[in-house]
Amino acid sequence: MSETIKQIRRLPEATIVDACGEVDLRYQPEFLKALQEVCNERPPVLVIHLGEVTYMDSSGVGTLVKVAQMVKAYAGRLALVAPTDRVRSIFEITTLDKYFTILATEEEALAS
């Protein structure tokens, strides 16, 4: 699919984006474009699975903040799922773990 998106799964109740690889300044534009296209579909719940993201810099985090704002604008819900310890630490260091809903599994994201 792309360097940062492994697949997009569209379910009746949610869209799940499986992110992968390095989400950094080099790949941020394609990551943002793919997520904007998903947001344009206005899924009631957008789940971004981060389990295969090996690295994320501030541009990747900024992209997720933009996506959160887009989802909020159409009254949807966003959940980040299964970030690696390395990626999770970025959210904790910046205290964005308080801003985002970060869950361990897709099942939790779909149930909440």
C-alpha cells in the first residue's frame, strides 16, 4: 500500500488503519494524505493500529494531532491501538497520552 500504511480495513462500525514502518519527516506527507482520505469518508470510529510502527518523530505525532482534530470536527471517535513501547513513550513524554485514547487492542477500541 505505502511505506507507512500496511492496509485499511473498512468495517460497518469503524475503519482500521494498520500503520507500519517509520513515520517520520520523510514519510509524513503520504501518511497524512492517506489518513485525510480516510477522514473524508467520516468513519464513526477511526482506529489507527500502531503495533508495526518502528519509529515516529514529531512530524508523525503532529499528523496524528491533525487527524484527531479532523475526526473531532465530524463528531467521530479516534483510538490509537497497540503502540510499541518506543512509540508510546513519545506520547507519554509529550503528555499527549492524555489527549489521545490509547488502547491495547482493536477489540477495546471497537467496544468503547
